[in-house]
Amino acid sequence: MTTELENVLARELHEVADGLRVPPMPGLPADAPTKRPRPWQPLVVAAAVVLIAGVVALLFSRQDDGSPQPAPPAPSRATESVDTTISTAMPTVPFVVDRRLYVDGEQVPGEWWGLQSHWGVWLATRFDGSWWWGGPGVEAQRIEGQFDQPPVLSPNGSYIAYIDVSGGRASVNGFTTEPGGEGFGLSPLDDLPRYEDGVAIRVSAVTDDGDVIVQGTRTSLVWRAQHPAEPTVIDLADAAPDQVLLQATPVGLVVVDGSGGAVDATDTEPHLALIDWDGNFSLGPALPTYDTLDISPGGGWLLRSPAGTLGGEVTAVGSLRAQPVGGGDEMVLDAPDGWGFVPLSWSWEDDETVLATLVGQGRAGPAEFRLVRCRVDLGACRDFPAPEGAGETARDTLGSFTAEATLDAVVRAVVSDDRASLLDPAVVADGEWDQLVAFAAGGGGSASTCRDNGSGNKDCEIDFDAAPEGAPATVYYAILEPADNAYGWRVSYVGIGGA
């Protein structure tokens, strides 16, 4: 019986091995810099190990009649008992609780959201719309410019890249995050539109090599800003046609096939991918669909909120999913009873530990918050009190918008026909709003320059892409005056130059 079983096992293993297709490693030129080893071979080997282990388990679990055992159980759930081996010490990574940002255990003044954090470097936005960053040896610094889309931090925390629209066009820029770090230099991408088909062009990712990936509805480019010889631009329409690049991770890019109209990974299977130094695109292992996806710093685990869990006005998520990147059992991490994970609050502290913010559910009165650590390797979570904070309020940010930034926010809301997107509707009255909508005529637009008119108010120009029929001129302007609202300014008049 043993010999027969060994023969069957050997035959099965050979069939599995013969069926594996290992993609070649992308070639690097001899003068390319040494970088972190790429993940394709480890991931393929891990997949082979999983397949072989599955064959072994199947063979040894058969009954005497050769019939297979039932299918594997559903994803495991994190244990409900508190694991006392999980620390409740102050987090080692930046985090946000109730709009309060903490870095190295200290609260940073202001109200915050949109936090990204990798390897001690953080990037976040204040409620006045400004973006800031900091890190080891670097105090909080504001990123100058105006942004339709958030700046992006590389997975290793070494680079930040963004598109600045303060000049009315899309200007790609970036810098290194080391103390005294340098900018990326003059970008060759100087002729990009601000919008394509009404959608803002964006930096979808900046890689650990400093490659900046820029995409719109028609544009798809890679700016190799840190190329050792000469910065170059790769047109992904040739290298990776129809591929939508969603984000960079420690083990490669995450992409979906956009040929069928997909723009995210909610209902189209995503994959890991690489682009080598010559611009060759390699599609790698599949990933589960998701609303958000975060891969651990070492690339061993993925954490996701499943597709459909963050839509609408979701204020809390009951559970998260974790599993090995190379394949393996999925773990469900449940929030404690009466609590939920605050959307987008989770981040990796190390390769096995996730930190998140909890918000109380079903309670009357002000919202209550706690912190929670989950160990994906142990399948256990432990919550603990969040710091009480210094009580920062929105008043801290009043008046920190410039007149140009205020008007640009109004014009962007007009162009997208989304007045609710404004931080404070009092920034523009109904009459001025209706006039701006008429001026835009369904096209794009942006604020231009502002100048002081001598009375403390600002005279500002507006650029609209399409002038309404019969307009006597195409020079539009607005007058902004100081105001006690979330912007610190109010649009008090709009008109057409020469009218």
C-alpha cells in the first residue's frame, strides 16, 4: 500500500510541476542600480508549494474507496478572545484618531485625514485642503501647490510624487523624503491636460525606484525620474495597453485590465505586475478584488476591505481580510463587539501587525474611539484606549486657504456640478454659483491669478475651457473678500471682463 501511494504521489507531483509556467525575470542592463530583489520567483515558488501541499493533503485525506474529503472550510475568523501577547503600547507608526494626527506619540496641530504612512514617513491632508508630510529627521512640511488628486507616497517611503495644477495645467513633480532631500528636477511631462473626459489626470503610483506613473482616461505614462543615466518616459499604451495601474506595493504594481471599462479592482480581478528598465511589462499573480488593499512592508501579507464594503456613507467596517500574498488561507479580522474599523484607518506596523482606529457603534452622543492591533499570523486582535488629544477644532485652520485656492475649489465644484463637495457652502452665494455654472457651460476650468485691489479684497481671473455662446468676452473674474468660514474667503462677485 505504501509503495502504491508513493507512486501515486510522485505522479501527481510531476503533473503539478509540469503544469507550472514560470515567467522569466525581467532583464536589467549592466549599469542599472542594485535594487530590492523582485518578487516574481518567490511568488511562483510559493504558489508551487501551495499546489504541492494541496496534492499531498488530498492524497492522504482520501478514504479507502478513494473519494475526496469535503472542500476546505470557509476563511478562518480571528479569535474572539483577547490575545495578551499583543502589545497595547503607543503605536510606532503615525495614525489619526477623530481627525487628530499623532507622529512619534505626539499630536500634530490641526485637523487631519487622508493619511498615508510607510517606513516612518507620512503624508496627510488638513481640512483646509493643504497637503503635508514628515518623517524621521524631518518636521512637518507643507507641499506647495494645488491638487485635484492626492499626492502619492512610495511603498518604501523614499519618494512623494504629485500633479500640481496651480498653473492651470497638469505639472508632474516629486521629491525624495530624506532630510535635505532633492526634487525630481524638470519633468519632461509638460504638455499634459488637467482633465481628460472630465476626469482629473493623476499620479496613480510612485514606485520604490522613483518611477512616477501618470494616468488619465487616455494618458498612461511612466516617468523614470530616477533613471541612473537619463530620465526617460515610457508610453504604457505600447508597453501595457488597456492596463489600469492602481497602486504600487512592496512586491510590484497592482493593475486591472481596463479593456472592458474597469477603473478599479471592485469587480475585475487585479494582478501584480512589473515594468523593467527597458519598459517591458510583466503580468504576475492574481489578487482578490477589493475596495482597499495594503501589502505588508516585507511583502508577505495582504490586508483588504472586500469589494463593496466601503461604498456610500459607510462610517465603520465590521471586519477586514488578511492572507499571504503568495497564496494561503484567508483570515477574517473582526472588530470587537460594539465597535467598527474606521474606514481607511488601518496601516501596517510591521510584517505581521496591523494598527487601526475603532469607532463605537449604536451609541448615543459624541462618537467614541479606540485603537486596535491585529496580528495576522496569530489571527487575533486587541483593542486599547486612544489618546484623548488636545481638542483641536476646525477653527485652527480658518483663513489658511489662499484666495486662489479658495476660488479654485469653487470652480472645481462648478465644473463637476457638485456644490456639496465644498467644505463650506457659504463660500459662494446662490447667485454667484449660478453665474459660474453658466460661464463654465459644461466645460472645464480653473482659477488663475489673484491680486490685491487695495481694500483687502482680491481680484481673481478664471480660465474656462469653453465660453457660452454670445458671451462678449472670454476673460472671467471674481472678487473675493475675507470671511469667517472654512476657507477664510467668500466669492462676493463674478463677471466677464469688459462687460
